[in-house]
Amino acid sequence: MAVNHLLEIKEFGQSIWMDNLSRDIIESGQLKEMMENQGVRGITSNPAIFEKAIAGNATYDGDINIGIKAEQSVMDIYESLIFDDIRNACDVFKPLYEQSGGLDGYVSIEVPPNIANDTAATIKEAHRYYQEIGRENVMIKIPGTEAGLPAVEEVIASGINVNVTLLFAVDSYVETFYAYIRGLEARVAKGEDISKIASVASFFLSRIDSKVDGLLDERIAKAGTEAFTEQLKGLKGKVAIANAKIAYEKYKEIIQTDRWKALSAKGANIQRLLWASTSTKDPAYSDVMYVDELVGPDTVNTLPPNTLEACADHCDVDNRVEQGLAEAHQVIDSLATPEIGIDLDQVMAELLNEGIDKFVQPFDVLLNSLEEKVKQLATV
């Protein structure tokens, strides 16, 4: 039989989660089979995933009809659909959650993306989602915006698992880890247990390369010498992985601080770096480059179905997240040189704003399509 390389990754201390969720894969038993036999140890969702799952899918019509008869709003019907899916996925993963001692077996759900810049609303919705879903292995996704990080701190302090999403800049990741630390410290100060709380920091990859590669192409078109052209070409497809390796370097530094060690002694779980946006956008690059280059201890990689399949078939698994660190710093430093002049901070800020839009748009589309479906079914 062919080797499933996904199963090798766990041996290096990394967990594979799937970036996809629909009622079909739960009810067919596919999700359970992937957990038991294919190395999938958790699952993430977002508005774009739910939009694809629900739009045009008759599987949900029965529950939509129940909502119509109960005179629920479109938003209430939407939440009833996704909360049921999240609960059922949590139940599928519960044995793994227990077997792993709370390391894996999580199902992530994002608070409404249109409140990404509202701290109070984010805190309120995170608590409501956690209470209504009612599963200890649910993880609430909160974007790593300026308004989101205080919410992360507060939600962690209340004992809720958090997946901090839409992280691009290394500095944002560091701020995220310290928001987690402050939340845990608040619990310790109140004499509350911190050993059952889990968090991941979702650090995005392919979107960075797509954006930076475009800027490099602009400079290649104007390059005056062959040597400069080759230097620019050599940076394409390298920035996201370099950025991620530097983030992991920061992670290693933080867990060596006295502040973290004090929490660890009280049972705190590390906030694992989660590699997100891992499907390769440029066909010139390996379809598993964001997996192969970032395997390492205490990390998670969340893969869409096509990347899961590709990795199972031909990933070249080794512990590489700490390899080539000097080269990673050189790649990042070179962008800021006067000759190249790419402001990575500006790129990351733009990516964060675009990332919120990429969740808001499918969320709006989903609600609109669900409203149309409600109208159609109500007339039947």
C-alpha cells in the first residue's frame, strides 16, 4: 500500500487539521474515517467554507424548513445550521480530544466577521457561541486585529479555547501570544484552573507570497541589470515561509521567558502556531511547499482537502521549521533594502484588511442566498 505521509507528520510533533467542514462529510462518516485513519486531528471553518457548504445544498433544507415554521430570522436559521454542524463535528472528534489530553480534537468556528473591529461585540459573541454550542472541544476563532486581541485576552481569561486568526506579521503573532499569556495570568490571579484551556495562533502563508510576488514582478519589469533581475526572482515564493520561520523563532524565545515558565508550572498549555492559508496559489510552486518546509514540534498545519490529498501522496516530511533561519532573516531583510523597497509592514496591514473582507463577503453572500432559499421553501 502507498504510504500516507500525513501520518508521518505527527511523529515530528505537528498536528494536521483540515480546513473544511460540511454536513455531508459528517453524516457520511467521512470525517470520522479521516480522523481515525488519515491523520486528521482537528478541523477549522470560516464563513467562506460555510457559504460553499450551505449554498445550493439540499441537505440543509429540512432544518431550514423547521426554522421557517418557527418564524426564525435568517440569522437565527444560519446559526442553527452551523451550530449543529459544529456540535456534530465536535462529537466526532471528542474521542481524539480525550485521548490526546486536550491537545487535538478541536473544531474551530469564527465569530461573525463583520465585528472584527469591535472588541465588546467580539467578546459577547465568543461567549454566546461557546455557551450555545456547548462542547468543550470547540475553539472560537477571533481575528488578530487591534480590536480582536483585547477580546482574545478576555475570552481566554473566561476559560474559552481560542483560535486567533488572520495573523500575517511576526509582531502581531508576538502580541497574540502575550494576549494569551495575560488571559491565563488573569485566571491564575483569581485562583482558577488554566490546564484545560487551549489556543492556537493562525499564521497565514500563501496570501503573503501572492502579494509580495506581485510587487516583485513589478520591480522585475523595471530591473536594470540581469543580476538584479535574478536577485528579485530568487525572492519569489520565499517570503511567507521565511516569515513563518521567524515567527517560530519568536515562539521559542517566549516559552523560555520566566513569565511563561511560571504559567507552565501551573499547567498552562502552549499556544501553538498554526500554519494557515496553505494551498499553493502559484502553479509554479510545489503544491505542498507550505507543509514540507514548516513541519516541526508544537505546531499545527491546517490543510484544505486538495492539499491534504497532495500531502498524503507526496509530502517529503522532515523537521524543517528551524532549518535555514539565517537565510529566512536575509530574505525578510532584503525586502527593505533601498534597491527593492518593499515595506513588509504595509503589506501585512493590507493583507489583514483584505483578509477580513474575504470573510465578510462570503458571510454576506451566504446570508443573502439563505434568505432566497427561505423565501423559496416558504412558498412550497
